[in-house]
Amino acid sequence: MNSFDIELVSVSKSFAGLPVIQDLNLEIPRGEFVSILGPSGCGKTTTLNMIAGFNTPSLGDIRIRGRSQTRVPPERRNLGLVFQNYALFPHMTVADNVGFGLRMRSTPKAEIEPAVQAALRSVRLDGLGGRYPKALSGGQQQRVALARAIAPRPTVLLLDEPLSNLDLKLREAMRIELKEIHEQLGMTFVYVTHDQEEAMAMSDRIVVMWQGAIAQQGKPDSIYRSPATRFVADFIGRSNVLSVSKSAREAPFLHLTLEGSPIVLRSACVGGAQTIRSCCIRPECIVLLEETQADIVGQNQFDGVVRRIVNLGAHIELLVEIADGLRLTVLIRSGRSSFPPEPGSTVTLGVDPHDVQLLAD
Amino acid sequence: MNGVLSCLFWLAIGVVLAFITLPLAVVVAASLSPSSTVTFLPWDWTLEWFGALLSDRWLQPFLLSFRIATVVAAISGVLGILAAYAIVYEKIPGSALIMAGLLSPLSVPQIVKGVAIVLFLSIIGLQGILGTPALIAAHVVLALPFVTRMAATSLTNFDGNLDRAAQSLGATKRQRLQHIVLPMIKPGVLSGVTFAFIISFNNIPLSVFLVRPGDTTLPIAVINYLEYSLDPVMAAVNVASMIFILTVIFLFEKIGGFSTQLHGGSK
């Protein structure tokens, strides 16, 4: 047997003839925290619903622990589900909500009570079992929903944008807590979200979806460092995506001529043989060079005019025009720069060739 | 400007409330009248007319109405839930058409319906069921749109994620209906059933065609009595049935009283 909890094998799904998911292949190893990340309409919720069994794939197969789930109804898949709107049963107390899954499986009464207490303790809600959901805050309700889903010890926990209804501060606190709960339970988590920060903060692995297909998957930092496509570069974090008109290899660098300008960028990335049409540079990878700074061998350098300055507190964001119509967003630490640039002033930018990433489209 | 508007608002509310309550107050006053002509003086009143209600003349029609209304409420409650379940929850084909059909009795005048039912029963040779069985059937037809509508509204507002949550927790369809769907739509169904009870208990236009002589429902007995006399007994009957209806509403409200838990629950 393999160690995958969930496998999607060539799964396609169309609604009323419109393809929503196209030939999706995904393997989720046991115990991993996997985020399915994408903008609304990318098919991530449909994918989750197919795993949960509420939607049936038009083509392909879904396996849970190696077993095909095609004929298994949602109530027999032993999955936990957490919804964005909590979906707590309003006519039951918190304890009855959490114990619901166990009661439905005819667990002996003597075992339900300790299991409910344990689940409530793991979400830090001990002592609130007697309350009704409406007496709790949004954050508490979401914890109850989490406790309810994990109490029957499901194979996999599916979470559908569970933090989207919470305010920012609470959301950030819950990220850490969710991660801790994941580590403590050792259960496989599949987390659907459109919030890339959330996915970056918690996941062992991120699956970026776009237009019903996987755009890229990998560890959060490898996706951030080397996005594969324009879409991923744009969607995950911020980046300067630049169109390339011509590329030529001159070892050890790849020389990229930017479209509509004479600027040539050196990239240390080993690209494929095919023609390169675009590349990207993260705003924080661009440095402001002082005149006295010596040329670093191989570093890209170009002059530009500062067009706009946005103070973000810890950082300062500059918009620098390096050629006609070609503007780069630059992120520098505030307080560090000894020469605070003025709008309209000329600056010299430096980019390490390793930070010029090649994109596939 | 706002002051004027607010004055008009409260004035309008006052007039409407007065219009609703004053006639009732008159009936209550009349039922306490010491003389057999209807008068009322605050320092001079009696409860003796209510004593007259304990005679068979009023008790028999009351018990008949009560029995019919209870059966009608029960039958239309069950049928209404089933109809709403099929139409809203299962979304069977043609559900909009079925809903329209179930609501159609609302658009036919009751007198017309009464005549139609009598003619229909005699044509198919079932005039033998006139009386209680026909009354129950006719009242169910009349009450069903209300119960179905209420149950359907509750089911429409029912958050499908609750059902999915229960399903993911291992609940079979039967378990979900029992533990989630029915408790959630209970308040709506109960208010529909209350309507059904009241509609049946108060009905005149249909019942007048369907009662058997000598075995009448309370409203028909009142109509019959009214033809000969207008006295405080009349008023006492009406006050008593008003109190009875209010009690019924109160009791149903109590049974469905957990509705307060639902408001602001899973939002």
C-alpha cells in the first residue's frame, strides 16, 4: 500500500457541459497540511466537494487510503468537514454538536462524553459545552465546528475557507492555532482558500489552482521563490512580471532582452530550451545601490526615476521607471536606507541574477 | 418634519389597533352585561352567561369543532411537511407546478368551494360522508396551502451546509431528517399547524354546506343562534372561543418556543 490519504486520478468535472475541472491529478500524503489555493471560480471548492462526495467526478477516480470512493456516499467516507459559515446545529448545545458524529455512528454513551471533552479541549473551549452556538462569538463558533469535525477521528479533515468570516486579528491567531492542532492530531488536513498568506503560513504543501487545473504545487517557499507561470507569480505574493522579447544563453547566464526597451537582464536560472517569453522579480529582491558601492560581478544594474513612494510602515514601496512604460515595484526596509529617495530623483537598482525567475508563459 | 411624520406614524398605529381591539372589547363587555339586553356598566357585571355555555347546546358543537380542528391540524401538518419535503428538499420534477396546485385552494371563494364539494359528493354517490368526514376533508384542503407554504419557507431558509455537515459526520438520510431537518423546520411547521387549527375551528363558509343538521360545529351553532336572538350568551360564546384560540396559539408557541435559539444561530 502507498502512504497517500487522498489520490485524485485524472479527475474531470463539468456542470451542464461546462468543464470546471480538467484532468486533475493530485496525491496527498498522510499527515500533510495541504492547501488548495486559487482565486474564486478556479475549481478548488468543486475539488473539495468531490473529495467529500457531494459532487461526483464526470471522469476519473478519487481514492481515499487507496480505496476508490466512486460508490461511497459522503456519510460513509469518514471525512471531517469545516465550513466557512460554521454550519453548527443551532438547536443543539456545543457538546451535542461536537458529539453528533459519534452519536450517528452509535458510539457507546460512555465513550462519547470523554471524546467530546477531549475535542473541546484541543480547541480550547473546555467548559463551554452547555452553551448554544448563538451565545458564542464567531471565532468560538469556528472552533466548535473544528471540534465537531475532529471528534469522530476522521481520516482527513477538509476545511473550506474556514477563517474567511473572521476579522483579521482573529484570523491570524487562528492560523497558528490550526497549525498547532494539525501537529497535535497528526491528521491530514486539506485546506481550501483564496488567501495566499493563509496558505503560506500554514501549509506543508500548496496546490495552486487556476481555471480548473493545477498551476503549480510544492512547498510554500519554493512556490514563492520560483513561481512557474505568470499567474502564480502574480497570485502568490507580489512580483514584477516582465515580458521578454529575446533570450540568449551566454554561460553562466541567460540574457533576457525586455520587451519595448534596450534593457538586458541576466538570469542565473537554468531555463528550458524553449523560447522564454516572460520573467519575474520579487519587489524585495531589488536593492537600491549607492554610488559608492562597487559593482558586484554579474549583478544587473540599471538607473531609474522614482515615480511614487508608498510608506507601509516597516517597508517603503517605490515605483521606479527604468524605461519608457517599464516600471518596477521595489520594496525596501524603512530606516535602513541612508538616502531616502525623493519622487523624481534618479536611483540605481541592483538585482542578483539568481532572483530573476523564468516563467513558462 | 420628522416630528410630524413620527406623530402620523403613531396615530396610524393607534387607529389600526383601536379598529382591531375595540369591537373585541365591546364583545367582552357585552358578555359581562347583567341584563339580557347588551349593556355594560363598569360597576355592575356578572359571569352568569358563561354558565349557560356548559349546556349541551354549546358543549356539543365546541367538542365537535375541537375534534375536527385537531384532526385537520394533524393531517394537514403531516401532508404539508411531506409536500414541502418533496418540493423544496428533494426538488422533484414539476415541483413548481405541484406547489401552485397545492396553493390553488386559496384563490377559490370558500362558498364556491362549499357548493362544489356538496355537488361533487352527491354526484359520485358519497353524500353519506357529509358531516364530520366531509368537514375534515374540506378543512384539510383549505388549511393545506398554509401549512405547506410555512413548511416550504422553513425548508428554503434551511442552510444546506447543515445537512452536508451532518452527512460528513456520518448521518444517514433518515438520521439527518430526524435530528437536523425536522427540528430546524419545527417552528415553521408548528405555526402552519396553528393556522390549520384556527382555520378549521373558525370556519363558516365551507362548514355551512357540510354539517349535518343537529350535529353542527361551533361557528355554525353561533350562526343558528343568531337567527333567533342577540343576547349576552352570544357574546359569552364568542369571548370563550376567543380565549380558547388564544390559549391554543400560546400552547403552540410554547412547544415551538426554542425558536429563540434559532434566531442569530448559524449565521
